[in-house]
Amino acid sequence: MKKVVIFDSGVGGLSVYQEIHALLPQVQYIYAFDNAAFPYGELDDTTLIKRTNHIVTLLANKYQADLVVIACNTASTIVLPSLRQQLIIPVVGVVPAIKPAALVSQTKSIGLLATPATVNRAYTHQLVQQFASGCEVKMIGSTRLVEMAEQKLRGKPVDIDELAVILQPWQGVVDSIVLGCTHFPLIKQEIQAALKHDVIVVDSGKAIAKRVALLLDLSAEIAAVDDTMKNVTYSSAATYDAAALNESLKEMQLDVIQDLNYPRS
């Protein structure tokens, strides 16, 4: 049985997990989130690298994983080189889906919705230059949307009116949107409702799932699911509204959260 570690600072990586699990249900998944240091967009690079490397290598070794997914845009731009030096298994990162959004846009006016850290990174602007130079790319960096996604998985409704205020600069302006944070697909329907006009919303989840399937070479394997297999979940510290979050995890076929007890120093 193949085993995959999926890592994020919060529950956003669950959007990536859902896409991979839907394609590869026969794999065992180890989902870990570093809530003690959440959000990663506010961490310095040295701390981010140290924490990610510690948690991911710990779980990859414990479960003898076949592959790791860093399901966090912020971490993916920083941590992949050092992590790949420490592990002999493939490490897959996430990249904002700017190229497909540019390709489907009819008006050549697209929106990139991400965290402030991702919006401000030179890497993001290089992607825009490389894949969307013929488009006007409007960017919104929001930590509030990350909080909304976290709260939604804990049973709290998303305030569409508040969301509409955040997205107001794009009303009637963009025709495709890149979800440049793995949290945002969790509130995709609410984002579409808040915009009040037809938009194509693009994220990288399905592309990551296809990449994982290719690297695991599961094309010839029968997708038989072991009923005794448990997909496990870890957090770096106790999390708020754990009971409600565990209910959401159960619906996604993930076991209750276990605590890694790795506080932020």
C-alpha cells in the first residue's frame, strides 16, 4: 500500500487531499497541519523551513511514506529545496494556477486571490510574467479568507456580505480567478456567490492529484480500498473547536486529530 504525507499550516491542504483521495482512494494518507505556527504567511523563512522540515520528515519516516505533498503555496516557494535534500522520496509542491486561468479568460482580465505573502512574493510575479503577460492580473491578498475557510470546517457559516466587500474591486471586472491559497477551494462556492457575476474559478488541486498519481505509478494498480486502513491526521498543537473539525475530517475519511506537541518556540 502506498502512503502519502500531505502538509499545510492549517486545514487548507484538505482541499488538495480531497482531490488526491478522489483520484487515488487506495492510498493511505497522513495529513498534518502546523497550527501552532499558523498562518505561515507571517513566519520568517528560517522558522518556516525548520518547522516544515521537522514535521514532514518525522511523519515521512514514521510511516515510511512514498511521497510528500506540501499543500501550502507559501511553504512551497521556500521549503522544497531543503526538504528534497533530506528525503529520498518525491516532494510535490503547489503553484498558483495562473497559466490555466489565463488560457480560459475571454476578457484577459483575471484575478489572483491569495495570502498577502503569496501576492508579494517575487516568485508569484515571475509566474504572471511567464504565463499571463497578455492579461491584466488583478491581485487581492487576504488573510481573512483563510480564517473563513478554517471556521467553515469547524461548522461556522461564511459571511457572504463580508466576502463581497473583500472581493468588491473584482465585481464585473474579472472573468477568471486563480485560487492561490489551498484554503480557498474550501469556500469556492461562497466566493462565486459573493462575486454576483459569472466567473471561472481555477485552482491547482486536480493537477496536483494527477502529478501524485504519475509519481506513485498507480496506473496499473486496481483501486481496491482496504477497509481496515485509516487515514490519519496530526496537528502541532491543540486546535480550537476540535470536535467540530473532527466531524468534518470524518466526512473526508480522515481519523481524529492526534497532537504532535510541537509548540512554536
